[in-house]
Amino acid sequence: MTLLNHPRTRHRSLGVVAAAAGLLAALLSAGPAGATVDDELPGQDEIVHSANVEHLANIPKDALPGTNSDLAFQGKYAFAGNYDGFRIFDISNPRAPRTVSQVLCPGSQNDVSVSGDLLFLSTDSSRSDSSCNSTSQPATEKSSWEGMKVFDISDKANPKYVAAVETACGSHTHTLVPERKNVYIYVSSYAPNAAYPDCQPPHDGISVIKVPRKAPEKAAVVGFPVLFPGEGPDGGGNPGGPTNPGVSKTTGCHDITVLPSKDLAAGACIGDGILFSLKDPEHPKVIDQVQDNVNFSFWHSATFNQDADKVVFTDELGGGGAATCNEATGPNRGADGIYDIVGRGDHRKLVFRSYYKIPRHQADTENCVAHNASLIPVKGRDIAVQAWYQGGVSVWDFTDSTSPKEIAYFERGPLSTERLTGGGSWSAYYYNGYVYSNDMVKGFDVLKIRDRRTDPAKKVRLRELNVQTQPDYFD
């Protein structure tokens, strides 16, 4: 196991001795109130974690120096996005992941997903062209390109770039809706630019790309469904400030999670959370739309529970670059919002139940806010693992949607004690018995949870996982 600048590891026990058992009881009863576990902050770069978490491995960044981003999984492989491209790991031995290949292809933020022999990469920065040799340039340039890239990964050691599809306002994130012959991609992008020809306001929809599996070079946009219809230059959706101070205006979606087995999707769309039907994947239909103009600033991502009667939305207060896990921000902002889904069919509604935020205050020099999460598949319970940037990785139970509780955690101390410095876990996902975290600065981490509440998940094995395309774990 290789560790970067981690001279020692300190455990904060959550249940081994009597005193720790009392601490655990206090923590689990705290729910969304977010009281701190203890006032002592870990030292710079120091690793701390609950006693039921084991840190198995850390693989530092190598040929790709950019910011690490999202993760996807297939068989014995993990695919790790990076602003400079992507990296493929062999994780057949989770204690010693091995690099299989690294592909240099700059274009933030390079969110990654896989389906069969295809890998998809999001580009949300203005590039001189669609090649992997492109350079950054102002979006006002007529030759600027943003969108989706498609790679053939049938040979994991030698991925091949096979297609590029330009999309309006680029691709900040994307979500796969896979079918037998085709893969549909829902492209989320936002912040239209009146000076950019392909990114005019209003921008209240998503690009839908169709990729034929046997001819990926024919990938193309097949539609742009408007999810927030409305009149005027800004279209529909949340108008944001000054009408709703502190709330971002809806100008598209940031992220979408689909549950294909239920023909259902949840969209985190800047100022709105939406629920929509996937019965016709080229023409998704909005079922319900909610706003939180008190505590949510930026609707960022979504996670269903297995029964599809709950959805967790995240609020990326501060855009991921601010210190919002401190006492001054409080427990309800920069947090998760837990919603029950009530009713049936196209009459289903989202009903707010509670907030969840990590119950440990972070330093004012640490960027920390709710970020990417996945389910840990335990039948009869709703448990998630979630990245919080420099707040680390939190495992929490929301079976009772009115009283979520943390059951495990892992984090590093601040990158800097002198100034606010960006870093931490971008994505933390559970896959086939282990938690994998892509730390923006420190690299690829592997964690093992040893807890009776999550142990049943070890029996669930997947051949492929793109977290924004939630599987039916128990089908």
C-alpha cells in the first residue's frame, strides 16, 4: 500500500470500548442535526476513520496531473476520470490496484461511464477541436468544441477514440440509458452563453445522444427535450436570485440519475429537482418538480433507493470550492435533501422529509459539501456511501427518511492549514464489496467497511456499474 504524505493514521473508534459505544449512540441519534463527533480536527494530510473502515490502498496520480473526477466499473476494472483524460485500473486485487492504461485527452471535467466495449467521456470546456490534442480557447471562437467523446475499450490496455458528438453547452455530466442495440446518453449542461453560437439561452433541456453499439462512429444527437418549458428569455424553472436570493437560476441540469428497471429518472437541475418518466427514452416526461428556496443553493445530483420510493438530492453550495461544512454554515445547507416518492405512475410526487450532513465540522481551509454518492445494496435498508470533497467519505443510513444516521466515515486532514485549497473525494462508490474513492488530489483510494449493517451487500455482484444508471441490485 502506498500513501502520500500520511505519516500516521488515527482511528476514532465508534463502538469498541464503552466510551466509544456512548459516542456512537450520540452520533446515531444526532440524525440530520449534524453535531460534531469531536472538536479536534485531523492534522494536515492525516488520515482518520471510524473503526469499522479499513483503508486498503491509495494509488497516487501518475501521468495525468489534472483533477480526478468520476468513476465507473466493469468486471475487474475501474475507470477513473481526470481533467486530463482517464485511467483504467485492474482492481482484481483491491489491496493492490494496478494501472492498465492512461489516456491523455484533456477536456474538463471528463466524467466517465462504460457500457460493453464503449467508454463515454464528457467535455465541458471550450476546446480548439474534438481531438485529444485540442487546446483550450475562448468559447466565443467559431471553432470551439464541447460535447461527448466515445472510446472503444475492448482492449483495456489500448483504448481507441472512435467518435465525438458536439452538444449544446458541452457535457458537464452525462447519464447512460442502455438498450440492447443502442446506448442513449442524457447530456447535462448548463450556464448558457449568449456569445457562444451553440449555447444560447434559454437552455432548459438536455441533449439526447443515440449510440449504435455496432457502429459507435454513427453516434448523434437525436433530440433536445425541454424539461422546463416557459416563455421569455430565461424559459422555465427556478428564476434564482433576486427573486429567490442565494438560489441558482435553472439553466439546464447538472446531473441525472436513471432507474431503468422502474422507467424512472431524477434530475438535479440547478434550481429545481425533478422526477421524470423514461418510458420513451428519446422523449422523457416530467412527472413532478420541486424547489427548496430556503436551504438549497445548487441542485447537484440524485440517488434513488432500491424500492424507488425515495430520492436523495444533493446541494453543492459554493460549487464545490467553498468551506461549507463548518459551524457557521450549519447542518441544513450544503447538505442532502431526502424526499419520499408518493403516489403511482405519472401522478407520483416528491415529498421532503429531512436533511443529512456529515456530523463533523471541517476546517475553514477545506472545501467540503455534499457530492457524488451510490447505494450500498442491503435488502430492506437504504444505505449510501458519499463523497464530501475534503469532508471525506461518509456511509449513512436513510431507511427512516426523517432521521438519517451516519454509520462510518473516512477522511484526510486539510491539504493546507493556511489557506482554502481544493481537493478531497470527488466520487465515492460501492462496487462488489469495496468502496472506491477518486480523490481530486491524492489519487485513487480503496476502503473496506466491516459492519453488520452493510455486510449483506457483499453477496451482491455486478458485471458493470455506472452509478448514474442505477441497477436493480436484487433482480
